[in-house]
Amino acid sequence: MDQCFDVAVIGGGINGCGIAADASMRGLSVILLEQDDLASKTSSSSTKLIHGGLRYLEQYDFGLVRKALTERQILLDQAPNLVFARPFVIPFQHALRPAWLIRAGLFLYDHLSRRNKLPGSKSIYRQSAPQCFLPLKAHINKGFVFYDCCTDDARLTLSNALQAQQHGARIETQTKVHKAEVIDGLWHLTSGAGQTIRSRTLINAAGPWVESVSEQAGIRNQYKISLVKGSHLVVPRLYEGEQAYLLQHEDKRVVFVIPYHGFTMIGTTDVLFADSPDKLAISADETEYLLDLVERYFKQGILREDIITTWSGVRPLLASSDESPQAMSRDYVFHYSQEPAASVTIYGGKITTYRQLARDAVDTLRAVFPALGESTTDKTPLPGATFGHMAYSDYLVYARTRYQWVDKDLLARLLMTYGTRTEQVLAACHSMEDLGEDFGQGLFQREVDYLMDEEWARDCEDILWRRTKLGLLVGADEVARLQAYVEMRLR
């Protein structure tokens, strides 16, 4: 590759894609290198929340909570197709946190950020809010409700990659860096295919692999990270209604129960992890922990055989002398170095604050690019959020009128998944027949082609689990037909 890039980013998770977007929007030439699929590890294994982190108030981490709450509102404004508000119910248990402490925490949560536009928290009771208590055991008659936001973590990552690409960045998936060296002041990165990429600066956003990437590149690690595994379950829908629940455990941890594509998601755990981040699976103890806590609160029981799917992710958190995983900071730091050449190494972070992390990391490159402008990501909608001069809510009305020929459930899923990029998915289509082969559960050939052409999808897992969530619904025969089509198209 003859071009010399301004910035090479290693890591296609939320931080790497956010950095690629920010840097390219400031006029830098950018290449992003991901060894697997975008968002294939930690960034598709979260609890799907954009939140301030209510429980971090107990650790007096007010700065992180304020920062995250501010980001929550920015993402609500700039990605309304991907980030949406949801009420969260905290069932009150006398033996756990006292009511005054929860009320005080919620008051702070409501007011720490001046940008917060979500409804305020309040106390609720079974008599006045029966829909919130209907799924809960009879002895639970009091609680609290507050608002936070949910997202599709993988699609948020993909949207940042799309934004980067729209501003000239090259996004290279399935590209593992096997060698990183400095020659004549430039980074030379060699991929497994023998391709060499030259760049003036290097940004290590490899998440759980950050330390090993730094060692490979000859960059001294300034911070230590601890790997913490978080696991989730998906089970049949536990209750009607759109509210989520925040359950308190005796060990002071909290677990979320959230509506999820017609099912219920339960998570997460916090377990110190010492194995390779390539080897991840929920343990029997984690499964028991989550099922047991739900059993304490909900009338409807869950058996192990009810579990539809699970996922586990590893969070690279800043190492702490306190080895309790829940006590480790979810904040981020980064380190700029000029040895052996200009580089920025990212440590820690959480999905909610990825945009601030990206802005701060790119700001440090002024040491190399003194004319670098200011970040504009806080004012720029992500792809899928805008259509001409229409507000996103107006686009939804427009799309439902324009695409009356599309099955209503299918159109609702497309709009929820792609936002205004539904226009690209349905381009040149005028009837259901134009969508091509139906691979099952409303996944048509036209959508698969779009995902492979425009969103870097290369196999069934990319399509069914990260770009859509149809893996929850499709059967083995449907997967086999889809895989055959994908392989034929790749050939």
C-alpha cells in the first residue's frame, strides 16, 4: 500500500471506530485495522446501556457519572435511531440499601448533568403503579423509577465506522497486525496477508489486547489493566411492558432485567478473568447467580433449559489495589508517546463515554498535527439519524407512508435496525418480490446484500447476531441456506 496515512487505528470496537470517525472528520487520513469483525468482542457483549452508571455514585465517582450523563444526552440527540430512553424500576428491599440512600442517589443522578432532559425519578407503590409490580413477588410493594437509555452496542459501533468511512477513512476487517515497527520515523504495520501499512501515528484501541499490542509495537505500557468478565442470559419474555428492572443483590452488585427483541435479557456479572480473552463463555456459577437473583424478585421462575442464548464479554478496566471487580473504575485514560514513534494507547473506558474518549485521544495528536481542528462529533448526527432536513421522528412517519408495500413487522424491524439508512436497504425496491429470497424470519436477500456491500458482513454470525438480532429467531435450516448464499456471494 503506497499511501502513508496520518493515523492507523488498531481495534474495531466502539473506541477504535469512534476514534476513526473523530480523526477523519477533522481531516486526517485514517486506516482502521480489525483482526475479526467490527464489534466482534467486548463491543457487542455489553448490557446494551447508555447510562450514567447509578451504582458508581456509591464509589463517589461523581466525575465519571457526570461525564456519562452528559454523553447520554448527546447520543440521544445525535443517534435517536440507536439510543432511546427506557424507565427502570428498582424494587425496594428493606434488608438492602435504605430508602433514603436510594432517593439521594437518584436525586444526584437526575441533577448531576445540566444537559439531562429525561424525566425525573420518583417513588412508586403497587397501588399507584400496578403495571410495574405485576411481575414481582407479592411482598414487594414499594420501589423507585428512573430513566436511562438502551442501545444496540454493535450497531452503534458500526455507525461510527460508517461515519469514519464517509469522511474518507479506510476500514479493514479480518486484518490482523502481525508486525509493527518504525522505519524512518513512520509506523510500518504488516498484516497476515503480507500487506504493509505506513502511518505517521498509531492509536492502540485494542481493548482487552491493548497490552500485547503495545508490546508488539515496542511501546511501553504506562498503565495496568484487569480483565473482568461480564455475562448475560436471554430468556423468554418474563413480563409485559417496556420497563426494565434494576435488581439489588446482597453482595451490593446490581443486575439488570431488560426487554430485548421480544425476549428478556438478564445481566451482568463481574468476575475477574485471567484466561485469554479469546476464550469466553458463561460459567455455571454465573448462570446460577443470575437465575437465583431473578428468582428472588420475580413471580415467574426460570429454569436452565429456558435459556435461549448467552454472551460473555471481557472489560479491560484500570487495575486497582482493590481487587473487587465492581470497585474498579469504568473511566478511561490514555498515554501519548513519541517512542519509538508517535502513538496513543487507550486503557479502560465504557461504551457510554466512547465519544469523549475518542475526542480526547485525537486531541493529543496536535503534537504531530499542530493545525488539527476541534472535534465536531457532539454536533454531528451518526449515519441513520438524518434524512434531508427531516427530524428523525418525521422520517419515521414518512417511511411508513412511503413503504406501505413492506410487511409492517419487517418495516418496523428495518427502521429500528437501520434508521434512515433503510433508504439504502430498500433502494430500487417497489414490492416484496423485489426483496429477493427470504432466508426466514423476514431476512431477505436485499438486506443481506446491503450488509455485505455496505457494512462489512462476511458470515452468518456477522449478519444474524451483530448487524441484526435475528439469530434469536432463525432455525438451523435457515442458517444453512443463508450461509450457502453468503459463501456463494463471497466467491
